[in-house]
Amino acid sequence: MSFSVVDSLKNALVKPHPAGHPFIAGGIIATAVFMLFSGELAWVALIYTLFCLYFFRDPVRVTPQKDSLVVAGGDGLISGIVPNVTLPTEIAADDDRRYTRVSTFLSVLDVHVNRNAVSGRVMRKVYVPGKFFNAELDKASEDNERCSLIVETPSGQTVGVVQIAGLIARRILNDVEEGETVVAGARFGIIRFGSRVDIYLPDGINPLVCVGQRVIGGETIIADFENREPARIGAVV
């Protein structure tokens, strides 16, 4: 067996996030019940249970330790990097400063546990009910159901982090509260089933990822407030 297959199995067979426990338990019960009178339905229930085990997997991550770093808030594909935008209306208050929005699209096959992009204090948290457009679309930032955070780092930088529900997703879980101190890379929530995470970087801070790049939540470096490197330019090879 190759190392790649072994690594894939290790990534899949990990402890699920607590948010998945009711779904997994329900699938196990349904499988057991259906086995009594319908083999076909039992197989369907078993497949559902295995999917839930995979979807809610919560692997351990190793976060780079440096106060100036911004790390990915979720696993997935960088679907957009948009400069010169303001924070979402619900958390902007009187902040008319400009930001660069870095969007990560999470498919149903990605890990959906969200992780803090930076260490700091949660200054604002707002949940907004909304629509469920495809999370890859740009309008999802303004129209979709979402939970928005403003985090202020110890150095005084303001970072926006927004969980956005997608076409299939119907529930956003966010465990932090206003006034709470969070640590970069630590778990703070989960979105069920297919979604997006937007990170708003202060204007002038160069993103260190590029559109089309795959990132790992809590590990991939999105930006560095020391800003010593130019913005990344990607190439398909």
C-alpha cells in the first residue's frame, strides 16, 4: 500500500466533530433497524452513516507559531481574492476602511471544521439569515446566510472572518462570543454541508495565496502582517 493511500485513510478515519454525532448516531440506528426488514434500505443508511463520518471528520492540525501570521479559516479552494472592499455591512459599523477579501470555497468533500485565522479578541459577532446561493458566487458574500466576526489582534490589526452557508449548507455553528480571546488555528465552528469562509485582510497586506490554490485550515499561511513579501502569483503546471 502506497504512502498516499495510507495518508488518505488516516485523514478520513479521524474522530468526528461533536456537531456530527447526532447524524452519525441516527445513521447507525437506521442501519440497524432497516437490517431487520430491508437489505437495500440498510445499505442506503450505511452509506449515509459513512458519509457523515467522513464529512464531520476533525483532523488535528499544526498551526505555524508567529504573532503576525494569518492562517486559513477552512480547508478548500481559494475561489476569490478581491481588493478594495469594505467589511460586511452587519459588522462594518462606522469602519469605512478598505480590505482585501480572501475567499475559501469548501466542497462537501472538504473538512468543514473552521479555525481561527488570527489570535486576538472578538470585537463583534453577528449572525445574518439569508439565501443559499452557490458559495462560489461573489454575491454569496452579501446575500447568503452567514456569521461574521471582527477580531482585533494584539498588535491592533482588524481582521474580518465570515462563515457563509452554501447551496446545500443549512446550518452555521459558531462557538465564540464577543469579548472572547481566541487563538490562531483553534477550532471555532463548523458549517454543514458545502460552504465558504471569507477572511478580510487590512488594506495593504498582501495575500500569500492565489486563486485556485488549495489551503488547509489552521495551517496554510494566508498573509503576514510584517508584509515583507509581494502578493502571490499562481501558475497552473
